[in-house]
Amino acid sequence: MRYKVVVSGRGAECYVHLLEDEQRQRLFESEVEDNNCEPEVISEIVNKNDIFETDDVFLGPFNNPEHFMIQVYNENDDLIWESKNDHEFEDYDYEYHFENDKSLIIEDYTKGQFYYYELELDEEFEPKNLIPVVSEVGERVELITDFIYNGTDLSFFKDYGDYWSKGITYYLN
């Protein structure tokens, strides 16, 4: 049976820049966390053309059932399951990124459909077999960045949806 698992809600796309001591000091003096530093200046300090130019990007809804919605559709596009705003997963897989690193975390607050998976299963879809991969970024932002289903990493089946920016926050670690 074919299923489509859609992950949407409120969350973030986080861009992480590792920093040298001098870069961190310049950003601190520029009051980047108070939003007093222009993106062009930040780009120059981190030696990039754009503040979003990094390989370290994390995307997903916030790890809070009031902020995420998971919908599962069958092959006929019928909704067969939907998470509620008090949904609790039976298990979680946590990943910690940039915990002790000097870094600039750019949190682009986003809303919409983050990603979806198209799955082929031999059995009926069971919501209890869905385990979120929760990425904690720099001890500042906690996002559901992926899922595991019945022991299978779903990242290989992931496609991105349509989401939009609602504002940016800067964290200096």
C-alpha cells in the first residue's frame, strides 16, 4: 500500500555558521542578537556572500504538538490519520548539533508544509511506528527534522513542501 506522510505547521529553517573568536566578538559588538546588525554586515563578518550560505541547515516544525501537524494519506488521497494538538510520540530519536561550538545560528521562523514522504508498505500504516528525529541546534532551537518508521530511516523518501518565512532571530553561541 502507498502512503503519503505530510509534515507541516510552525517551525524554522536554521542556518549555522561556525565562528572564529574574532568573528564571534565582532558579531557580539554589533549586537546581532538584538537584531541591530544588517544581514550584509553579518555576511561580511562570516565571510559569505549571503547569511543563508552554509552547508549546515536544519528544517522542520518545532518539537511541540501545538506547532506541528502530521497527516497521512492513502493511495487514493484519503486522509487516514492526523496528529492532534496534544499528540505524544511513543519514542524519539534525538540528535544534538553544535552544542559546544562557537557559532551563529540564524533561525528563520517558518510556516507551512515543510516536507513529506511517499512510502510503500506491506501493511496498514500505524501511527505508533512513526518516530520523530528531533534536532537540537546549539541548545537554542529544537526541530523535528526527519522521521523513522518501523525502524526505517525515512530521509531517503523525503521531498520538500511549500513554506514561507515569518521573521528571523539570531543566536550567538
